[in-house]
Amino acid sequence: MKLETYAENTWCPGCSNFGILTALKETIFSLIAEGIPKENIVIVSEIGCGSKIIDYLNLNSFSSLHGRPIISAEGIKLGNPNLKLIVCAGDGGIYNEGIAHLIHAAKRNSDITVLVHNNRTFALTTGQFTATSPRGFKGKSTPEGSVEQPINPLKLVLASNGTFIARGYALKPSHLKDLIIKAVKHPGFSFVDILQPCISFFDTTSFYNQRVYEMKEKDLDSQKEALKKIEEWDYSENNDSKKIPIGIFYKVQKPTYEKQLLRTE
Amino acid sequence: MKKDFSILIGGAAGMGSRKAGLVIAKLFSGLGYRIFIYDDYQSLIRGGHNFSQIRASNEKVLSHRKKIDFLLALDELTIKKHQADLDKEGIIIYNSDKISIKDKKTVGIAVETIVKKAGGIPIMGNTAFVAGFAKIIGIDWKALKKLLKKEFKKSQELNLKVARKAFDNAKSLIKIKKIDQLPLPLLTGNEALSLGAVKAGLDFYTAYPMTPATGILHYLSGHKKEFNIAVAQLENEVGIVNAAIGAAYAGAKTMVGTSGGGFALMTEGFSLAAQSEIPLVVVESQRAAPATGVPTYTGQGDLLFALTAGHGDILRFVIAPGDAEEACFWSGKILNLSWQYQTPSILLIDKEISESTFSFDNNILNEIKDGKPLFWNKEGKYFRYKKTKSGISPLAFPGEKNVICKSNSYEHDEFGITVEDEESVEEMQNKRLRKFQEMRKEVEKLKAVNVYGKKTAKKAIIAWGSTKGPAKEVAEKLGVKMIQPVILEPFPEKQMKQALKGVEKIVLIETNSSAQLGKLLNCYGIKADKEILKYNARPFLPEEIEEKL
């Protein structure tokens, strides 16, 4: 089976999105091998470099508007609950433009998977700061450096009662693949923030390579323990940032939104 | 004896004037009268002044009128505000335990005393009031009891006891005659349009609460099992429209409802539906705007907005029904049209249609079909945006075997892959334009323009949406022509020109300040000789139109 399309890939040579594409393809093969029909998989994206991924996958796909892929995916799931929804979106879309949808999808435990290609900059518009850019980020809109502190999206999703919270690293595609498989299999709202260096506008490769480590996953049902691990790194970019854990931070099972809403008696 | 009654019941919010008014309307309806109820309420929960104005007539009526035959006052403010409109034969009926008045043709009902004597609780005051009024207008006890039993499932015995006491205490002043026609159910426009959409195969309704469209959300939520549909309230209107488009992509016939402010937020999604060719029906129930405006009152200020909403060159249907039955028929029709042409569309109504109550003839439902759009024939490879002669690409949905369904908000090729080259971009827009030509043809096949009154008259009133009601009534009374364009986009140019044949003078009537339909008509070379515009957030009354004509 071929997952490629005829579309020309327009990512920069060496872009870390290739790592995510590799991990996602392997995930899809693995899901199909386990019996999930290919036609039931839908990739939902928005606007931005990472979102171009749907053109490179020979799968059902829905290109939404900037910031709206989560709520689009929720609508698709309500329209046909048998479908497997995987959202591929950027930090600009999910944490800036569409942050309300992230919070509400987590709150209602919608049975979809959200993968955030978090390069911590608006890359396709040539490098402005996003909600996860570090304070002091220098871009064309903030030549003297952003004055805003970044948000920690994992903390936000935890506070919103998301039921599967993880972080991956685009340059560790094998680890990422395992994370995505677990996320897709999780019944309920699964969220993976993927650190994704942008080699053109915000190259964080060596910063991450020095700090990223695969954490031991334990006490996954404890919000308190999850918070402790989530707070090991606050998305700032200074020398105080020592370690960046990747892996699953939190995982609990709760009834999904769609099962409850579409309940037929 | 005349057979056209106007009853106004008013009180502070929380006193239950709306419910009491509805019960009174049902008394008349049970006697074969045709009903229209205008509900006037403020954006508050307690206090202020709310009233329902009921019209009961032997003929179909679509608006209330200024003159009042029975003024029912639950408080003193109601008398102060409305007694100037009392007909010279009119009667004021009031709660004599709370108000004292002299010098008028008045009848007091000692509401609290009756309730106390019957062993009831204060909330049963309206039962006493309604029962007293029923006796005054000569309704017999049997009919009243039957209705009250239906209306009060809780504390039924006690309510009946209170009603009997009030009934026995009052004196009949007149005898309302029975009309020899079958009673019709009473429905709000919101309920009627919900039924139409369900009949046309609605699968999913999603909305964020916003007056005056909220009634649709409440009605469909309350009946979702019976109708076998899903209903969801989501985080905001941006979410609503995008979820609706997602659901339709997955194959669910979906509708959303809101007012102007909510629709303003939905416009990005409206544009997405057009570009990705996904059916989307938006019920836009106008209220008096701009911005928050006068939120619980009416207006027709969103027509030009509906015609142009969304960025980019967009195809759409805009349909403006003029009463509950039309709202029912056209909500079903627009759902089918939206799916047939895979295009966004707007059912444009207003508070006057949404929340007013009408005698509703169920037969209209027989004219609505659960339409089948153009489906893929399952041969060869599936192309979501296949370039066809009609511009309509066959539909398939994710989850179907051998289908890869790629929907795209970017410009795209036939398969759904993003494109930017000039040739592809122009070709895809041409495909959508071919679809628009088909939509134009379709509109001329439908009854897109209604004509009422004296068909040969040289003078014509043009009115749209809820203004149809009072305009039609006046046209029929004065012997002029009345023209109501129902489909406003694509504009039914041929039918409109046909309707205007022989007309020498055009009077345009709208509840907005800039004659928005007038501007649309100008695009087709039609110019009004006179404009009658009203923009105080209240609907037109027949008397006002008659005077200004």
C-alpha cells in the first residue's frame, strides 16, 4: 500500500516536519495492520507548514480554516462516529487562533487525536511569535524581542481535563510513532504537543537535542504527578531550562463526548 | 357579529403573561379561529413589561393589529401602556385584588381571593385569570376544562378547582361564536421550520444560544429522540459553523441557527463551505441590530449582509419565508437545495417569524421530500471535485470503501490536492460558476415570488419576510397588488419581472432604515416609487401600512 500522493512536497529541505510525516505514516500502517479500515481514517489540518501534510498522504482529509481543525474534527466525528480523526495542526492555529476549541474539546473529551506541530513560530508567514514562543523572541513583528511569556499548552490541557496528554519530538520519529499510536488508540481526547524545530525561522534543534529526554511513564492517572512533570519545562528558552521530558504525562479513561451525546436508548 | 378579535395580555416578566396568552389563544383556536400571537418581551428575567397580543380571526392572519378588543392586565402598567389602543367597544379585564380603576368598561377578577378560597398557590393566579376571561367571552366550562387538563399536567386537580371558582364568579358579557372549520395546531415559526428541516432529512442541528433563534435549539433538543437527530450546543458560533461543515463532510445533513451577531462570527465558515463545496444551512433570524442592538425585538437589517457574507466570490441560496408555513416549507427546501448544489445557504427570517405563534396547517409537510443529492456511482477512482458539465461533483463520504475523500479550503484540483497555478485556479472557479448557473435555473423553476391582492392592480406593494403578513392584509383590503420575493439569491429575475407586468407604481415596505431590498431590486432595474420603512424594532401593523399608503 502506498500512502504517498503525486503532490510536490514544498517543505524546506531538512524540515523537521519530515520526521512527523514519517512517524504518522508508520502509525497509519500499524493501525491498518491492526484492523482499522483505511477508509475510516481522516486527517484534519489547518493552515501552516505542518498542515500541508494532508497533501502528502493518500488518505481522507479535511483542510479546515486557520485555528479550526479541532472543531472541524469534532463535527466530522459527530457526523460519523466510526471515523478515526487525527488533527495535524500548528501552534499558531491551536494555541493562538483557535485556543477556545482546544480547551472545549479537552473539556468534553471528544474522541479525536490532536498532534500539534509546535515549531513555536508562525513560519509560513515568515517568523512571528506565537503563544509558545519564548519571551524575547525576535521576529519581524517583534524586532526588539517579544515581551510575552509563553503558555505551557500541556498545563492548559491538563487544567481543561484532557484525558491523554503527551509530548513528542519531531527528531525522534520512532518514539513519536509509538506516542501517536497510543494517542490514536486512546478512547477520548488525546493530545500530543510535538516539538518541531523550524530550521528557517526558529532553529531550536541543538537546544532540544541537549535537553530532551524520554521520561519514565508512571502514575499516569495522577494529575498532581502529571503537573510536576509538565512543569519541568515552561517553554522558555534560557539556560535555566535544563531538562525537557517527552512521553506520556497523563492518561485516564472517561466516557467520550460522542458516546454520551449520541447515546440512543 | 365580527369574527376578528384582538386580545392583549400584559404584565411584568415572571408573571406568566405569555403562557396565559397562549392558553387564551388555544381557547379561540378550539373554536375554529385562526391565530397569530405577537410576543413582546424585554431582555430581562424579572420586572419590566411583557405582553402577548393575540389575533383570532375566521380567516388566516399573519400579524397582530393595533386596536384591542380585550385588554387583559396582570398589572397596572399594562393598562397605562395600552389603554389608548383599546377599541371603543373594548373591555379591560384586570386583577381587582391589585388594581383599582373606574370610568371605563372594565371587569375585575379578584385573582388572589379566588386562588386563596380554592386552596391554590399564588402561581395559579393566571389559571383564575384565564378562566374568568373564558366565562366573560362565553366559553363553556366543558371546553375550558378540556384545555386546562391538557395544559396543566402538574397539580391538575387544584388548577381545575381554581379555574372553576373563577369561572363561577364571573359573568358572561358576550358569546364568542364557533367557526365552522377544523382547529389547527399552534406553532411558532422556529418550531415550524424545525419540522420542515426534519422532514427533509435533518441529521444534526448545532447552535449557540442567541435570541430569537434559540427556540429552534430548544425545540429540537426536546424532540431529538422522536426526530432521530443529534443536537449539540458548542463553544461559540465559530465552532458551530465549523463543526456543522465537518459533520456534513462526513455525510450528515446539518443545520445551524443564529441571529445577525452570531452569523457575523460564522462568515469565515460560510466561505469555507463555499470553497470546499460542502452543504451548509444557516438559519439567520434577524433581530434589531447593529451589534447587540435591541436583542429581543425585530428588524430586517441583515439582508445585504446575508447576500454578501463571506470572503471571496461565493455562491449561495438566500431564502426569506414570510410566515410559519413558508418557514417550514422553505427550511426543508433549502436543506435539499444546499445538498443538491453542495453550497452554503441562508434561511433569512426574523424575530417576528421565529417567536410569533401561528395557526399551522400540517399539510405543508406533505410538500417536503427527503431529497437525494447527486451521489458518486462507485465506478473508477473517486474525485471529490470532479469537473462536470453542471459543475456539480458527485458526493461520497469518508468511511466508504475505495473512496479517498479530500476536502480542501485551499484552491484544489479534482482530487482535492492544493493548487496555485493560474490555469487550475480559473478552471475550478469556472466549475463552481457552472454550478451557479444551474442554481439560477433551479430558482426560476420554483415558486420564488408570491403575488397576492388584486393581481391586475396598477399599484403594487413589494415586501419580503415577515412584512408579508401585514402588507398582504392591507393589499387585499385596499385592492392593490402585493409582491413577495421569497428567494433573494440567486435572484428570480424572470418571475419578478412577470409579477411587475402592468404595475405603474411600486411601494416598498421594509423594517429597516436603508431599504435593503430596494437596493437589491435596483440591481435588476426595478425602482420603487415610494418607500415605507420602519426601524423602531417593532413589526409593521396593518393599520400603519394602510395609513401610509
